[in-house]
Amino acid sequence: MTGISKSSVSKLCKDIDERVNSFLTRPLAGEWPYLWLDATYLKVRAAGRIVSVAAIIAVAVNTDGRREIIGLHIGPSEAEVFWSDFLKSLKARGLTGIKLVISDAHEGLKAAIVRVLGATWQRCRVHWTRNALAYVPKGRHTMVAAALRQAFQQPDHATARTALLHVADMMRVRWPKLADFIIDSEADVLAYMTFPSQHRTKLHSTNPLERLNKEVKRRADVVGIFPNEDSIVRLIGAVLLKANDDWQLQHRYMQIEGMAELNTGPGNDHLLDATPQAA
């Protein structure tokens, strides 16, 4: 734009900052059994250098089955203190009742989830599968992926675990590292199977955030390199605010019947069995 003064730009940014900050720090009422965390990596100038930072977006579903974007945090995603600080800030705003956290396998996150939230961790199944296929030649990806899918298509946690361990046994002769990977991570990638069946299609990965992340990346790509972290919060926060408003006009994201099962049905016993797996 031309013909706009610096004071007008400053006032515009201040207005945006106030609305975004109010949105990102709002109190969180009620209980939120499911929490998704996903990172988008952005370039920013810091101390004369261009560095990569993670913009962590937090989305949660409450016991009414409605989802909201509840937080944004900027920093190094590998550090446990980063995750702990973010989760503590969400708790300070009223986040409670978390039973399952779904995310990719970020260093330090798993320990922070157990320590701060006392919740079970679900490792994103999509990313887990990609990690598993990295242990086999590209020409064998289709075959191995099909074998893994068979395990995920089982009706309950016990049969899914048995099927996945059977896949590990079959693969051990040719690809022992793949077998070890499966055995070491089966509890994390199958955690969602201990939760209500009505919810499982949305609990096994961070895919429910894919559309949101694409919009964030589309806006961020226009900027390229952000001048500072405040500018990231301003732009990405505004995108999240708009998306959250749109979500409130939509139908429930999850069936409310499954929410009742979390506290009163057999699913509650499954959760007690699942929690030690995340430790």
C-alpha cells in the first residue's frame, strides 16, 4: 500500500496484537479430554542471523465434542523445557481433563506430557509409518505399509497389538531395525485404541490439523523470513483466530456419546491401563 503513515501502521498492528493476545490468553473453561499439538517451522531473524523456530499450535476438543484452537507457542521444539512451559501455560489458563495428547515424536514432549498433564501420549500414526518405512528399501514400501495397516484395522487394542508384534516378527529376518522400531514404539502408536471407538478415526494422527496447517503455511510463505517472533504471533495468531471463529459455526467435531464413555464406560478402565505406557 502507498500513502499510509507509520502511525497508522503502528495503530493497526496494535489493534491486531490486542485481539490476538486476547484470543491466545483467554481462560479455558470445562474439561478437554483430547489435545493435538503440531509444529510448523518458520524462518525468523534473531541477533543478526536467520534461524528456524517452531510455531506450536494447540487444538483441543471439550466434553461437548467441540474443538477450539487454544494456544500458540514459539521456540525450539526439541527442548523439554519448551514443551513443559507451554503445557503449564495452558493449565494456568484452565486447561483440565486431558486424557490423550496427539502429536509427532518431538524430543522432550513425551516426558513433558506425563509430568505436566499426567495424560497418555499418542504418536502420530502417519509420521510413525513414514519413520518405519525409512528402514526398508523404497521398492518394499507398499508391502510393508500394507502389513502395518492390517494391524491398525483390528477392532480393539489387544488384537491390534498382537497383529503389530506379529508384523515385527515377520520383518525381523530381513529388516531387524524395523522390527526393533515397531516393538519399541507400539505402545505409543496404538494408544488411541484404548479410547472410545467413535473417536478413534480422529485420534490416531495430527491429520485433523492438516487443513489448518496448510493455511498457516500459505500465509507464512508470503512473508518468507519474519523480522521477529512478535510478527509470527501477530500473523499466525490472526489466522488461528479466524479459523477458530469458523469452527464455532460448524457441527460438533466428535460424538458426545463417546465423551460419556470416557468417564462412565469401560473406556475409563482402558485409560487406566494405557497411562503407564506413556511414562
